[in-house]
Amino acid sequence: MKSLMITKYGDISSSLEQQEVTRPIIEANQILIKTYSSSFNPYDYKVVKGDFKAMGKISFPIGIGRDVSGIVEEVGKSVKKFKVGDKVYSRPNESFVGTMAEYVVTNDEDTALMPSNLNFDESASIPLVGLTSYQALVDIAKLSKGESILIHAGSGGIGTFAIQLAKHLGAKVTTTTSTKNISFVKSLGADKVIDYTSQNYLDEGAVFDVVYDTLGSNYTLDSFKVLKSGGRVVSIAGTIDSITAEQFGLNKFIRMILSFQARKVTKAAAKMNAMYRFLFMSPNGDQLEKLAKLYESGTIKPLIDKVFNFDESIQALEYLAKGRAKGKVIVKIREDI
Ligand SMILES: NC(=O)c1ccc[n+]([C@@H]2O[C@H](COP(=O)([O-])OP(=O)(O)OC[C@H]3O[C@@H](n4cnc5c(N)ncnc54)[C@H](OP(=O)(O)O)[C@@H]3O)[C@@H](O)[C@H]2O)c1
């Protein structure tokens, strides 16, 4: 089967190649998906560029991509939830990296039936960003009705989903974006939009119960300048906290470095009696089932910026890496049936 492979660390254009690889064989609790669509996430180009070298050694070539939608081709002996022919979507476990491929293996517990009202492209736009924001806003921040939240980068893959989820949870949503995307993020339900090209979100003052830090660097520490005392900051792009470092089983030396890097954030959180958590999302089929219901009821809509063909997948990743995507970047692996 054809699979897009990372051949080395480096530039996107010179480090990716479509290769012929062996079709995977499934185990008892796994399913084989005949892929129709996949989507890219910033994580994919960050891996290519070597940003996660400290997390462990990669042996190349290795697949790329973490979102898949398609049709069940084979089921393992102990799989009860799915049958051949089901339309499913998944964010597979780290051990099966590589959804930019004609067939993808995933655990049954990391998979759900696709939302019945969505096509393959729309369904492939959901798993990674949907699970990330669900875990950030529901599981960690426990965002509740009437609370106010600041969501950075409302027009991106994460932001477009997070705005809609936060509104569904009953929160008052403020988001940041550039001038060209103001009406776009308003159409998703944002109550207040801050145009970062002409306004400074720090002028809002300490008014937010929750800050969803999707930008990292100075935005992480600055989150505490707009947070109410006792509030919560959940970051998916900033400083890794001790809970996540432990979750990854990072060695003592790396944990010491991370804890040193996190010292200002830890201090700011303690001073304000606030919570700071870094989230690295995890696969979860039950949560994908819950998300499917939100799409089926029309509560959340899929937002796709651009669809590329499989043969254009390198251009698709280059497009995403420009950092200006408005919603998700999809790669159509096969034509829809
Ligand atoms: N930890 C995890 O588990 C996890 C999971 C998923 C994602 N992430 C991380 O979350 C981040 C966001 O992911 P994504 O999928 O949303 O990326 P994305 O789709 O590439 O984000 C692009 C969007 O960011 C906006 N943007 C860029 N700079 C901005 C700024 N300074 N202020 C406001 N908006 C800005 C752009 O809007 P304009 O064109 O208007 O600037 C664009 O619409 C990435 O760093 C990703 O790696 C982490």
C-alpha cells in the first residue's frame, strides 16, 4: 500500500516521501481501516522538523498523520463494537503513527462510528483537535455555564472547534484572531473578538475563569495576567508541567530541565491560587462517540480550510505549516464512495 513516510528530520519538502509499504496486520483488539481521508496537525510538521527529539529516538522511515476516517476492512477476533463495512473515525494510538496511508491500524477502543451526517473529509477533520479541546475544556478545565474563557487563535484547527464546544458548555467566549478572520470566528459563536493586529488582549485585565493557551511561548506566562484569581490555564503549546512529564515517563534529567523551564509559570500559578496544566491529548473512542453526537445534532460544525489529494500531501503539510489555516487541512486518500 501507499504511505507518506518521514525519511529524516529536516524541511517538509525534502524529508517526506510517498513509499510502497506492507499493509499492516491486525491483532485481536484492532481494526484495519481502509482510509478515505486524513488531516494534518501542527504536530506532524513539528515531528518532521525534529521539535520532539528529546521525547525519544525515531527510526526512519516512519509514517505521518494522526487523524483517519474510512471504512472497516478487517476486525480482530475480540472486536465487538465494529464490523466490516462500518464507517469509522479515529485518532490512533502513538504506536500506529501514519494515517496518511491507504490502510490504517487502530485499537477498537480508540475508534468510533463517524458522525452520520458527515462525509469522510469532514469526519477526518475532527479526532485530534476535537479530543484535545474536549480533554482541555471538559476533563481538565471543567469549564461550566456562565464562566468566561479566552481561546487564543480562534480561527485555527483547534480554535474553530474549541469556540463551538465552549459555547455548547455555556461559557462566554473571547477569542483572538487577525482582521481577516473576525467575522469567521464570530460566526462560530465567539462573544468577543480581539484583533491581535490592532488590539492587545492583555488590556482585558484579569477577567477570565479559564485561558486556553494554544500559542505557547510568552502567551503561556501572560495567561496569568488576564486570569481571575483561582482560575485555570490549560496549555497545549506551552510549558510542560510535571504531571505530563511523568505521564510520558521522561527521564529525571529531562524532567529537571522541564521543571526549571516551568518555574515562572509554576510561581505565577501559585501566587494566584490558580491551576496550570499542560495537556498532551490522548486517543479516546468513547469521547469520539460523544463528539459524533454533537455533530449529528448540529451543535458543532466541521470547519475545513482546504482539501488536498493524496499525491499533494507534502504541499498540504507545507500549507498548514504557514500557520494561517482557517479550520482544518484535509488529505483525501481515496475518492468518496
Ligand atoms: N498538546 C496537544 O495535545 C496538542 C494537540 C493539538 C494541537 N496542539 C498545538 O496547538 C497549536 C494550535 O494548533 P492548530 O491545529 O489550531 O494550529 P493551526 O490550525 O495551524 O493554527 C492556525 C491559526 O492560528 C492563528 N494564529 C496564528 N498566530 C496567532 C496569534 N498570534 N494570535 C491569534 N491567532 C493566531 C491563525 O490565524 P491568523 O491567520 O488570523 O493569524 C490561524 O488561523 C499548535 O501549536 C499545535 O501543535 C497541541
